[in-house]
Amino acid sequence: MEIKFPTIRLLFSVMNVLLLLVIVAEVSDSQTHNSGFPQVVPNRQQFFQSEPITISCEGLNGRTGWRVMKKINGEVRTCASTWETSTGPCKIFNAYPSTDSGEYWCEMGGIQKSNTVNITVTDLESHVILEVPAHPVMQGENVTLHCRKKDANSNYTAKFYKNGISIGSSSSGNIMIPTVSKSDEGLYKCSIADAGESPESWLTVGTGHPTVPYLEIYLGLGIGLGVLLLVILLILAGLFQHHKHQQTIRSHTEDTSLTPSAQNSPVSI
């Protein structure tokens, strides 16, 4: 039996498998990082001036080494004062509108980025904020929006708006949106008599589909199949080399077996 398995074709097949695995890993890695959000504590988008804010990326999708980045008035920089100290949580002890209102995200290696969250810090003259979650709320969940009055010592009635249209009022300062869906996404704000109006913030509704674990499973299966294929290719290559070596020995044996008979043949005089 003759086995034909050129070495060049074997190497080419192995390189294709490894390249495919790298592409799958990069796609999975990109989707994983783009699916995450930085953790904001407290979990809201609006803050009064001088309030503390903590923004963290460590543990995002099980990875470490993230840096909190921010874009304030068009300028992008690390949330920390220096690049060397920028890994780990970013703690803002006294939030200020001109230096802390803007977009925040997590970044690793200057390439991989998470989704962004928007933070608004009001000035001293503003006395009302709307507590909207910084992170997406999942479809089917209930979400409560709280209209907060600065230095409030008594109950007050708050009016709530979505995309500029009134959606109701509450004497408790809270309004609940039951079983949220994509149609509930929009710009929300609230107002309190004699106190003013809050800024607008976007409420994001997520699908809740856990795509990242499935991608990781598929990636693991792909790597396992790739390793198995590589082992099979190496075994076939070994069999081919062994078969070729046996043919060489057999040919050499046949050649040497003919030499004595030729020497013992009678010589005519």
C-alpha cells in the first residue's frame, strides 16, 4: 500500500488550522471586550457637585489590567492622574462638572475597549438630579427612577419626562417602569417645583443574552478540534515517513540479495 501525503501540504494544512484559531480567538476577544461596561458606584449617571464616584474595570469579563479612560470636553486621558497609577479603580472624591462630566470606558493595551457610560456632574446652582442606572437594565426587569432633590428634608412631588413628554408624577420622588423593553429606551429627566429640573440621561435596555459564555465555549471547542487535527496530521506524517523508510530498506535488501548470485555465476573461458 502506497501512502501519498506530501510534507509541504501537511505544513500548509497545519498553518491554516492555526490561523483559523487565531481569527476565532480575536473575534471572540473583541466581542467579549466590547460587551462590558465599567462599574460605576453608585450605579447612576447623574451626580451633584462634590459627590464621590468610583469607576472600576478590574474583573471585567474575568480579566485584569484594564485602565479607566475618560473623554471630557473632547480630550481623552486616563481617569487617574498618571499612566503608571491608572490600573485599578478610579476614585473621584469630589466630582466637579468641568473635570468629571463626560464619557468613561475601560481600555486594555490601548486597543481593546469596553462600552462607554456617560456621567453628568451638576453645578452648585443645580438642585435636582435623576437617578438613572449607568448600566443597561435587562428586558423584563423592573426599573425605578428616583428624582433626587439636593439637601431635601421633606417629601416633594416630582414630575417625570421621557423624550420631553410627561409620563407622570410622584409624591415619593420615584417612578417605576415595570417589565422594561426596548421601547422604554430614551432620554429621561425630572423636575421639582421650586427646585428646578434635572439634566437628561439615556436609559439603556439590554437584551440579556449571555453571548460571551457561548463564544468562549465555541472557542474552546475550536481549539480542541484544532489540536486533535494537528495530532492526526502528525500521526499520518509519521506513518508516511515510516512507510517510506520501510520501502528504502526493502529496496536496499533486494539490491544486496542480487550481488552474491552475480559473483557465484560461472565464468566462461
